[in-house]
Amino acid sequence: MTQGGSPYAAMKLRVPGEPELPSKVPPNEKPRRGALWAWIVFGLGFLYFFLPLIATIEFSLGHPTGPVGAEPSLQYYENVLIDPRSEFFPRLFFSFLIAIATIILSIAIIVPTAYWVRLRLPRLRPIVEFVTLMPFVIPPVVAVFGLIRTFSGPPFPLMNTTIGSNVVLVGAYTILSFPYMYRAVDTGLRAIDIRSLTEAAQSLGAGWPRIIVGVIFPNIRVALLSGAFLTLAIVIGEYTMASFLGSKTFGPYLSLLGQNRAFEPAGVSIISFGLTWIAMGAIQFIGRGGERIQVGGAR
């Protein structure tokens, strides 16, 4: 007998004929395998996303005067940026304005709706989710023809003016952003205790507009930024609706440039890619400011 019990207490009896169990994997082996697979997945994702970008950059440098194999040149970038006839900056700036208007209108519609459904009308959530998924079901070309037919005559003849057609375009882009914005906002609302926040704000005398703007918005800032990023990407690259509505946005300009030029569209794509990421970084930097007030629910 040893101290603390029999010396055979730690021994495991094996029944004759029973297969012997394999030895346990060393504890450090699984983390190493997990890290290896993580690096493999990261490498494949990096190649999948960045190889086309690298190829586009190489193609955009082109061969301006000599045969294939000549030295790379920035001539085609200069044709886009310096040529006074180029519409690159006006079209891109206009697309950014349309994107900002779309983001503001989408937030103004989605945030109160998602907040009220989660707070008071949870049974309507499947219906609201179904409505927000409709842009995935209806093709953009069908939707834009419906908008043109609806707003070409009375009582709202918006298609008769440029401003009116731009208003219709913003409305159409807002509908396209519903699936992304609603799910981002709903995820943000799910992460906080909106009932406790609402009761606390009401006890201090805040009304519904003050609760949404001053309490809910700061707590779902990250979710709003996620929806804004997706909306910005959709508006910058969308072609079908802008083309049929006759708006001078960036998507139709890039398509028209691709029909007439060879290397310039690749350069424009690279420039717009960089400017879009700069804009997203600016939105992210701005969104970090301000205090965040959060009340967590019971765990």
C-alpha cells in the first residue's frame, strides 16, 4: 500500500480480446495542425483575391508604344486622370454622393423598423426579413423597368427631370441595400439589451427620436458601418439601374470606357478600388469617435 491508496488504483484493466485504444495525441499536436490549416486557408484566400488584382495592375501598365514586352508605363493612368475630357472624377464623385444619400436613407428606414420589431413586435420579424430579401428575388432589370413605368407619369412624374431620376435611383439603391443593412443592424441590436436601454432612457425623460438617435445609434455603430461599407460597394459598382435611369454614375462610365479603350479600364478599376478603400477607412476612422454606452442583458 502506498500513501493515498493502492498502487494498482491508477492501472486500467483491459479485457482479453478487446482492441487496444490508440494513444492520445500530444496536447501540442492539435494546435500545430490547426495553425497549419489556418495558414493554408489564408494563403488560398490571399491568392484568390489578390492574384486577379495583381494581374489587373500589370495589364493596366500596358505597352504604350513598343511591342509586347516593352517597359511598363503610366500613360493610361495619365489618360484617365489628366485628360480634360475624362469624366473619371465627376462620375466617381457623383457616385459617392449617391452612396451617401443611399446610406442615410437606408439607415433612417432600417434602424427604427428593426428596433421597433425587436422591442415590441417580435412576431413580425419573419415578415420583415422576407420583405428585405426581395431584392435577391427580383432582378435589377425588372425592378428598374417597374420604376420607370411607375414614375414616368402622374401622380409622380419624376423621370421627366434629372433630379427626379436621381431621386428614383437613390430609392432603388436603398431597396438593394435592405438585405445587407437590415442584417447588420439586426445583429447589432441582438448584441445589446435594447429593452433596458429604452427603459433607462424613458426614465430620464427621453422621447423616441432621442432614444433612437442618442442611445441606439451609438451602441450599433459597428453594425451601421458594416452596412454602410456594403452599400458603398454596391452603389459604386452598380450598372444596370444607373444605365437605364440615365444617371451619370461610375458604373456606366466604366462600362463605356471598356467598350472604347483597352488598358484604361484596368487603370480606372485600380484607382477606384484604392479610392473606395480609402473612403471605407475614413468611415471606419470617423466611426471610432464618441462614447459607447451599452447595457448588457442577463447572462
